[in-house]
Amino acid sequence: MDENKKNPKDDSDESEVKKDTKSSSPQSFPKIYKVKDPPPSKMFAGLHEHLPAPPSLLLIIGSVRSGKCLHEYSLVETDKGIKYIKNVKIGDMVLSDSGYVEVDKVYKQGKKTCFKIITENNYELVLTDEHKIHTLNGMKPLKECDNEMIITKTGMTKIKSKEYYGEVECYDLSVKNENHRFYSNNISVSNSNLLCNLLCNPAMYKDRFDVVHLISNTLNADPKMKMMKKYFACEDHYEDSMIESIIESQKTLGEEDRLNLAVCLDDILTKDFSKNNYVSFLATRFRHYGINLLAFTTQSFRAVSGLIRNNATNVIICKQQNSKELEKIAEEYGDLFGSPDNFVKLYNIAHKERYSFLHLDLQTNPATAYYQFERVIGRGDEIYE
């Protein structure tokens, strides 16, 4: 770890952990047992060299979902009348092919490259090429729908024309129904996930852990996250007791029998989430309990506690829609790459391609910056592209 990074055990960080009547205090944290770090050659043989090397604390900042978006002035029918998608609120009931369904999340996706389609029954919609449309052959991204029969409110039809529309502000919705579909401009559409890819891709972490614990506020809203329930130990909300239970279970096993775990917290860290929680303190101790991947995804860097930030071994920075968020991130990690300005240059290099990300490996000295997991674009104050 670069010497410029703060010591995770300094007084300023420890002061963030205070006694909470709803959770265990740091003073009552379970006794730490001496355990061996897992032998990488045995458990992680063949792991891609640019992936975070366990044991690691991975922090993913920004939207981990791909660019599935609708133009802000797309029309959505609610039980109270027609609304622009940008005016839809959590709790609204929107029309789908299975009736009115509740909106449980609204995503402001920022400016995206969009296309305008016109169907043979004269419906129009402006959306990204990746947004999924309901076809006779299932949900397919727009870019694969040229010859498909698509489902609309008044029946089946085909796309008559498709043209470039431009860079426009976009939104998406998450709705509470089994297929996650809703109508926009009378066309049936649907609302993936970097975290899913990391855990399910054979080239990444698939089958690398004995147990994967996934705690996600959007578990029942995102179709890919919902699929994860079949394979992983999942919870749809966070409580300190969940982390305590994982640790207590690991303590019952001897050093040689201790399970190799991944613990992933998706969309848990928000501005309303207390920074004085059990999982923040765990960020300093996760290795001792056989947790070889502790991963956090968050839309707000400012919601991440100092304990988590200072103990992160790897950081993935997705496209930021808020310039102030990017400034905060640059302030945090800029000195590791020469200056905040240097950091922003690396960020811009990584985001030349849509839906790409900047990956920081903070375990190397000096710290290393990657374009996704593909190539090195900077090391310390050197920029290679």
C-alpha cells in the first residue's frame, strides 16, 4: 500500500466507530484469531492478473449497471395519469403488460447516446442501444431488435425506422414485478451489473469462493440481482447482525476448515446509512475471518466511511454523473497518481469508451491505474496514454 494512504488504524478513523444501540460496539467485537491468508496458488490459480487479488477490499463507485436508459421525456402511464419518466417517483404505480406495478427505484443516468425508433403501428421511443425491449423471443437490447416482433400496448409490431437522436438526459426505472417490464410510450421495455459479472463470470470470480454472501437493497428489483438468489446467500437489506452471524459461523471452524468467503454489499452505502456500523469496522479485520473478497458498491463516494476508504485495496470508478463526486474522488486518490489533475486525466482515458471504468490497484507501490481489467494506463505519477 502506498505510504501516502492514511493509516486505517489512526485515531481519526477509529473515532468514526461509536457505540450504536442497534449493533455491537467495537469494544465487544469478537476476538480475532490468528489465521493464515489463503494460499493463492490453491484457491485463485489462473485468476486474471489485473483482477483484484484476494484477500481484497473492493470499492465500486458509481452506477454498476450498464447504459440501459430512456430519454427523460419518455412517457410512462401511471394510475394517476401520464408522466414523463423524469417525473416518476418511488411508489408510483406504472402500467406494464401485467397491470400496474410499483416503482421501487428511479435512476437518473445522465447524458447518454440515444436512438429514436418508430414502430409500424406508429409508436415512437428514444432510448439507448442497450435498453431492452420485449420481443416474441424474450427481452432483447434495441441493437438486436431490427427484425424482431416487439410487444406494444396495442399488439405486436416491428421497428419501421431507427435513427441517431443525440446525447440526451436519460432515466430508468426499477419496478416490482417478476419480469421487471413496464410500458414507455406504449412499448414494453425492461430495466446489468458489473458486480454480477465479477461473481458469475468464469474468467473472474465464478466458483472461486466456498460461499458468496450478497446483501443488496435492489435484490428484488434488478432482474440479474434476483437471479443471484439461486446461487448465493442473499439478503435484501442490511443489518449489523448479518455480519455478526457470518463472523460467528467462521469462528466455529478451525483454521484449516475455515470457509473461503466473499461478502458483497450492493447499494447499502447511501447518505442516510450510518457510518458508525459493524461493517465499517469489519473493513479493518475482514482477512482474519476468511473473507477474501469484501466488496461495496455505492452511488455516493461521500457516503463511504473513512474506515472503508482507507482500507480499500482496489477501487473501481464508473462514469460519474456528478462533478462534485468526481472532485471528491480525485481529492482522495489524486496524490497516489501525482496530483488530482493527473487522476482526472486517467479517469478521462478510462472513460473514452461508453460503459467502461477506471480500476485502481492500491496494493502496488506505486499505485496502478487500469483501463477496466485490460491494460495499465498509469502508475504513480506516470501516465502511459
